[in-house]
Amino acid sequence: MRKINIITTNPYIMEVVEPEIPVFTKEDYKDRILKLLKKMESSGLTHVIVYGDREHFSNLEYLTGFDPRFEEGMLIVRPDGKLTLLVGNEGWNYSFMSPLDLERILYQNFSLQGQPRDKQPCLIDIFKNYGINKDSKIGIIGQKYFEPEHLKDSNNDVDFFTDIPCYIVDLLAQIVDRKRIVNFTHVMTNLYDGLRIKIETAKEIAHYEYVANKVSNCVINILKGLKPGISELDASRNAGYDASPISMFPIVNFGDKHVFWGLRSPDHNQLKEGDMITICYGLRGSLVARSGLAVKDKSVIPDYLGDIIEDFYVPYFMAIVTWYESMKVGANCSEVYSKVMNIIGDIEKFGVSLNPGHNISTDEWTNSPFFKDSPYKILDGYYLQCDIIASVQNPIRQAIVEDGVIIAGKNLRDELREQYPDVYKRIQKRREFMMDVLGICLSEDVLPLSNAQAICHPYMLDTNTIFTIDK
């Protein structure tokens, strides 16, 4: 077995830059709508309704460039390509950021509680005006699609269950038979050919690299500023956050209780040497997280944690290495799962309860092909998050090394190199560090986006000490 080492070096070698962010144009969004129209046609649908809200925005944003930031929004798509966007009071002006030719309707039930509804049109009339009648077949795109095992208490076909507000479906069902209203969300996020599940252009890679560059630098800034006595809030201020839209709330947690709570925002808790800590930051398109032990070296590890480095963090890093070395176009996701869980699958020792990795997009978790007996293979264009959370209690031990990679075949890599040479060079520099210093053997298909990619600190108060593996 290859040996895990602890070495001293500066792992944060990427120059701090502000890359140019690619702008998605009207033609980009028209291309996405065209792909949706083809899926509609092949499924025999006359209309598609795309619903979004503040938390579940990604499908609507992907298709139009508009995301409902305060309220809700809904897109009606007709087979002739005509697009109608329903927005609330505060979404009206913001909706004009979409470059598409949209017909807009102010539908004030999408507004916040108590706001004016004096211009409220009838939703049934809206549906009828856009050609929905008793012969229509409607596809609903919400946040989730359901598979048979998901709704074990139902005898009905899960294709007819949706997760959008029931009053919308109830009103549709006054026009068209309920059996002609189906969940169509899988067209966006299913793991075989979902429109959002694969990256198909160099521009998309460049966009996500821009976001990951920013996110990882924030996490690195927090890590470098950690010292006993600093508060969670003061540590978060070191990040250099900006006003970019987030995909989840930032996390800076010190101490067993706060780490155990998990998805908790920074507070006034002060860092003590020997604390377990979690740092996590996510913008729309990237998330980077670290969790570990706040000590400077092995000599100050609390006695009650025993030999936590050898017993917990060494096998955890081996699992991370195994995950990265398994990544390539065509890799069997069930085998990836088995390889990782063969190392850290002992639930009492490592407590891994979620998937070892998942797809990511503008939403933090889009889907995951990594589970026992998974039928999926890694596709050319998958954007994947190495997200393996090992966490046990009494005493609490936790490890998280979370970054994103794009798995890209030769054509996509060549396109990136030609169209975005600076992005390509940064990715290659990250690859070289992962292979030459960390010792991780990467397929050419793996494009690391984070400036902290796979860097795991045994002692979180010493950012120049990292795990590596023999090649």
C-alpha cells in the first residue's frame, strides 16, 4: 500500500488574480431553450412550466438568466419557442436582465405576503391564453423528480408527483386532465442526459473556474488567519467575501457543539487550540470546505482524541486520493463508491452517511451518481464535487476536504485551451501541484478548479503542513 506522508511546504501556490468572468449571451440562452424544446417534442409535451423560488432557482436561471431573488417565478414554454415569464412585484425590474425575448406578466401571488395584489390576473386565464386546453400535455419542472422507491407510501405513478406549489397544479387540472400533467424535472438534472448535468462549452468551464477561484481564495484567507482566541466572526472577516450571490450560508464553526450543528453561520465563539473546526464558503457555481483539528502540531492534540492523525485523518486522505484517482470519462460510479467506502465505510469509525461526491452547478448539490450499485458512469462534462464528510461523535472527529472538478474529454479540453488560455494554464498548474507534490495520479480528463484542490492539513493551525502520498 502506498504510504501517506506529512510534509512541510507552501501548498497555496496560485497567484491571486481576478479572472475575467465570461458573460452568457442571448445566443447561449437561446441554445439552451432550443435543447429544451427538442426534449419537449420527443416527450410529446405541448407546454413546459418551469417554477423557481429563492432557494430553487437554478433551472429557471439556466434557461433565462433570471433568478427569483426575493420571491417566485415561473416560465411557460410553448412548442413554437414563445416564452412567458411570470414574476412578482420585486422581480419585475430585475427580470429585464434576461437577454431573451420574454413576454412578462406581473403575477402578484408570487410576491411576498402582504404586498399589493391589485393587478392580479387570473392564472387559469393566463394558461388558457397560452394555448393550454383539455388536449394539452404539460411538463412541470421544479426542483426534484421522483423515482419509484422515493414515494413508498403511494400506489400512484411517481411521474405525476411534482414539488411545485399545489395550487398551480390544481388550477392547471381545472383545464387539463391531471394525468396529462407530469413531472419533467428529470430533463434538467437526470444523470444520463439532463440539460444541466453536463458542461458542453469552454465558456461554462471558464465561468465555474472564475467562481471557484474566488471561493477557494476566501477559504484560504480564513485558514491562514486562524489563531487561538480569534472569534468565528473575525475569522470570517478575513475571507474577503464580496457581494456575489451565494449557494449556501457561509460556515465558520469552532468547537465540538458548533461543528456538530453543521450548517451554522459564524458567531462570537472563540477558537481554542484543540478545537474541531469547519470552514465552508459557497457561491453559485462553487463550494470549498475544510474541517479538521485546530492544532499546530501533533504534540498538542488532546489525549481523548487518541492517535487521530493515523487512525482517522490518514485513511480519510487515502479516500480523497482514491476518489480523485478514480475520476475519468467513463468511470463506473458504483466502483468509485466501493473503492472509497472500502477505506472509510466503517460507520462507527468514520460516520460517512452521504454520497462520496456529487454533481454541482449553480446549485450546491444537483444530483449524485455515487451510491451502492449505481448504474451510472462519469460523463464527459460532469462537474463533480469531491465531498466526502467523515463525522463521528463522542468524541467528535470530523474531516472535510471539499472542492470541485470538471471531467472533460479531449475535445472539451482543446476548446478550453484555445478559447480561454489563461484558465487552461491555471488548471494545468493545479494539476501539476496535485500530481508532483500531493502525489495524486490524475487522468487527463480531470480539471481542478479550486486553488486549494485536495489540500488536507493534519494540523489546521499550520497551513504549511499537508498530507501527501507516495506516487
